[in-house]
Amino acid sequence: MVVGLIGVILALAVPTTRDILTVNNLKKVSRQIIGLERQLRVEAVRDQMDYLLVLDIPGAGYYVITSDMTPEKKDEMKKNAKKFPAGVAILDIINQKGEKISEGTVKIKFGRNNICSPRIIHLGENEERMTLVLNPFLGVAAVYDQYVEISPDDGFGQDIAIEGDGSAL
């Protein structure tokens, strides 16, 4: 009977453990960015301070600075930027004006008055692509398991009708 119970427990645990160990890095990064967006939005209002999430496109990473940091502290944060897992890249970022940015750094401001800049972020790893649609002001985030061309007018806070898998968060 004990052996039977252990068998049932293992049968239930193995698929869950396998999924945890094999989740791809692209999904981890997308969850990380969305979680960071939500955290910074809340902290900006709570602390009554502007936060800037700086996405480093060529460096495939990010760091956070505040409006009251000294230039030395900002440089330190930049040097200690968090890197995405190997192979995950920021392909481009579309700002609220519809401009596609694929070089340098992009700053996303989280204002103390809950005014934030919406963005569309395209990520890639090998042949996989992912699109993140962020509108912090409305608290809307959507994730697509492919590279999706979305206009800022269509993508920020409205239903987005496309082919493929899109899941709102």
C-alpha cells in the first residue's frame, strides 16, 4: 500500500517537476519584465518617486534608476545591470509614438503620479519570438508567443485581434 501511494505521488510530481526544469528562458524573461513593470509601478506611487527601467538592447539586460540618484550611483547601477539568460535578446522596442528602437538603451518611466510610458517589447531566443505589450498606466500587459506587429494605437489598452496565441495578463 505504501509503495502504491509513493507511485501515485511520483506520477503526479514528475510532470510538474519536468515543466519547471524545462521552461524556456524566453518565457522566464517575459515574466521577469512584466513582474518588474508591476513592481515599479506600485513602488513609484508608494514612494512618490519616479523610477526608470532602462532596457539595454545590445547588452540584453536591464537596470533600474530613480530620479534622485546621483550620476555616480546611476553609473554603478548601469555597471551592475542584470543580464538576461544566454541566447535571449531584445529584438526591438516600440515606443508610444510608434518608433521602433533596435539599438542602444530604452528608458521606461514609472511616474509617482501613476503616469507611465506604454511600450511593445519584442524578445527572441534562437528561432523563438515573443511580444510583450505593456501599458502600465492602464495596468494592462499582454504576451504573444510570436513576433507581432502592433500599432501603439491598437495595442495599448484595447483588445488586440491577431492570429496566434495571445494571452492577456
